[in-house]
Amino acid sequence: MVNKTAKERLVFFISDRTGITAETIGHTLITQFPDIRFVQRTFPFVNSLEKAEYTVKRINDVGVQDGTRPIIFNTILDDELKTVITTAEGMHLDFFDMFLVPLEEELGCPSSHKSGLSHGMADEEQYMNRIDALNFSLTNDDGASTNKYPNADVILVGPSRSGKTPSCLYLALSHGINAANYPLTDADLGADRLPQNLRQYKKKLLGLTIDAERLHNIREKRRPGSTYASLKQCQLEIEIVKEIYRNEGIPAIDTSHMSIEEIATTIMQHVRNSKS
Amino acid sequence: MVNKTAKERLVFFISDRTGITAETIGHTLITQFPDIRFVQRTFPFVNSLEKAEYTVKRINDVGVQDGTRPIIFNTILDDELKTVITTAEGMHLDFFDMFLVPLEEELGCPSSHKSGLSHGMADEEQYMNRIDALNFSLTNDDGASTNKYPNADVILVGPSRSGKTPSCLYLALSHGINAANYPLTDADLGADRLPQNLRQYKKKLLGLTIDAERLHNIREKRRPGSTYASLKQCQLEIEIVKEIYRNEGIPAIDTSHMSIEEIATTIMQHVRNSKS
């Protein structure tokens, strides 16, 4: 096995549970090396000696075939299983070894070494909150109804395809936030002002905007050649919603160059600030 | 400032982008210390000297008030901003410092030190895949239609409230997987066999089961005292769906003690295995 500085490298994420932590860490790190193509493979639920040995065998088999030294991100907590994994040929990055030792020292107590605490069912109440929030966002999607708005943490408004629905679902699943959304449609835009049934919830409103060009591209994928998707229509809608936000003092987020995670994080900041 | 082994500790997650990586890492680590109550605060989008200085001030203010040494998880990449953050009073855990140096050595090349690569819009195509998958799961939720099933990566079946919808949405948002779901309702269960319109997609089916007791508890929260929520009804439905899965050779996942993330990971394993 040669440790060559190849342009393609194997990366393994090993976990005794979902592998989400291992993947998040690993993905964040490997995106820092854009010139290398990483072939990724996750081994979740490696929670028995048998599975650990199987994992080592798979890593070694693939590694030998590939001819490069695999990179192994490991978030297993159990010492016995961990020892088995370290026998795999490769560069080992052990997440808990790197962080838990200094933390134990700082906190003056040993860690529990119990797995499944982070992405499992450890906190039943928090878990049910997320499911409830998800149901909330599904029943309050796209202006479907407004009678539950008193229970909303935030209400997103904006033109069709500006990112409202994905953001609401993400906020529910990740943060247990009750996020409703209400589209500013042609009818509302014609009136050039906030729809009447939103006025009483003005403090909860957050407006999304987006570059007209980008909106046009997104809509073209859905309904090619339609008036709805035309650049002219997109420009018009964006112009009017921006005016509404300005006139009504609704804070606005430009989603043009933001991922769902970035939009959601920006919304969370807003929700926290308006509560504190 | 005293470094006491308090039962309550302040934790700060600092990021120049969403803070998702910092929070994931930090959360995974602090759940390893169940006897300590952690008061968590995230500072996302710390992407200017001004914001970095403000963050340091906030950490120091809160830390002094609290009287304990804060724990600071940092995922900032920019060296100048990083240097500012290290002036905050506290225990510093710098994610990139710990991992990037050994990785640069292993890979034989420097890292890009560019931020926003992990949870941003870096990969436009992958991003649009997720949005498309989300639309797919929304329009194919709860057996709404079956005509798009040829495009499904997986079709979840199971009784009402066994976890189908959250799992599908999570799979879409996190992995860009086209996941449809079809409820096995009373009508189907009466027939005691797989609904006719699912038969041709049998290879894509995955069955969810759940403890009757747990299903009963979940349904009671929605419709207290209803026949639908009664333990007897839940036992009956579970018994029948299990029989259907067995008779039809549909692989089944017991969701009773699983989080959405764990169910999704198990489904992903299944999808990958059936494709390979």
C-alpha cells in the first residue's frame, strides 16, 4: 500500500449509530480539499464485534484494490469496537479521542461513553417537539390556513419559489420551530400591500426575496415558457414584494445565494433576537 | 474567573457560516456529559472583524456574569478572525486546527481555507436535487398519488403515525432521495394484503412497524379517546401489516425506539444495498 498524494482518495465514515456526526465532520473537512476527489462510504450502526470486523475487512479490501491509504473518520465510543476499527489499514481520525480527553479534563468529570445520545431518541420531549413542528409546517404550508398562526414562531412570506417551504420544513425538523408560510400571490401583489389576514401577525412575519434572474431560472424548470416563469413577471413580483416589505417594515432575507441551511440559520437568528 | 467543575456550563458555537458543523460537533460532545447542564449559544455568520470583536465581547460579558469558564467551539477558517476569537476568555476547541493539519499532511496539499463549502450553495446540482426530492416527497405523501412511483427511490408503507412522513422529508432534505409513502389504511388492512396499485413497485417497498403501545400513545395525542387511537385498534393494525410484510417479502423496520435520523439512515442503507 502506497501513501501517494493521489487526486482521488477513499474516505470511510464509521459510526455505532447513524453516522451523521462522522459524515458532517468528514464532509466539512474534505470540502477543504477541492482538488481531490473523495470517494465516500459510510458504515452506520457498527455496534457489534462482528460488524466491526466486517467493516475492517471491507476497508482493507477496498483500500488494497484502490492502492491508496484510506482516510477513516471514526465516531465509535465503545473501546472494544474502537480497538477493532484501529486495525484497519488507513489514516485514522478519531473524533472522540481528539475532543473528549481535553473536555473531560476541563469539566473535571468522565464522559459517559454511551452512544446514540446525539441523534437518537435520548430526549423524547425534544423529539416530539420536532414531529409536532413538522406537522405544523405541513398544515400551514403555502397559506393553506391562517387560523393556527397564533401558534407560529415565525411566518415566512414571499413570492412562489423563493424558498419558503424547504426553509419551514428544515426549521421544523432541525430546530422544532413552528414555521408557517404564506405566498404573496398575484392577487396580493395587485393590491400592492400586505394581505388583510396577515396584518395582525405582522410581528411574526419575515419576508423572502430573491434575484429576479434566479427566480426566473428556478420557475423555468417547473413551468418552461409560462408567463409565471418569465423574467418580466419575476422582476415585477420581486419589485412589489420588496416595496411591501419596505412599507410595512417587514425584515427581509435575500435567498439568492443561500442554501436551505443558511436561510434557516438566518431565520433562527431573527426568531431568537425578536424573543430576547 | 474561576474554572470550577460547575454543574452548569456555558458553551458557545462560533462559525463564519451557519454554525451547523460547530453545533453538530459540540452537541455530540456535550451529550457525553449528562450530569452537566450546558447553556448553549450559537454565533453564526461571524464573517467580519467587527462581528468577531462583538462575539468576543458577548462571550466575555456572559462568562464574567456566570463565573465559569465558557467552552468555545470554533469552526472559523479565516486566520485573522480566528485570532480575534482566541482572545475570548474560555476553553477553546478549534475544529479545523485539530483536523486540518493532520489531513493536509496526509493528503500532501494545503486546504483551501475557504468557508461555506459544507452547508452552502457550493454544489448547485446537489442542492437542486434536494429541492426536487423535497417536492417529490411532498406530492407523494400519504398515498396522494402513485403515478410518480416509477421515479421513487423508495416507497415507505405502514400504518398511520409509524413515522413515514418525517422520514421521507428528512431523506429528501438530507440526502436528495425521492421517497414516497403510502399509508396502509383500514381498507387495505381489511383485505389483508398489499393494495393492488403497489404490487408493481414491490421492489421499492419498505415497511415500517412500531410497538402497538407506542403507536397508541402517539395517536392518543392526536385524537384522544378515538377508536383510531385505541390500543386494540393499534394492535390489530400492527398485527396485520406485519403479516402483509411477511407474506409479501417486504423488508421491515421497527421504528419504536428510533429517531427520524436513525430511521432515515436505516432506509439509506437499504436503498444502497438494493442498488449495489
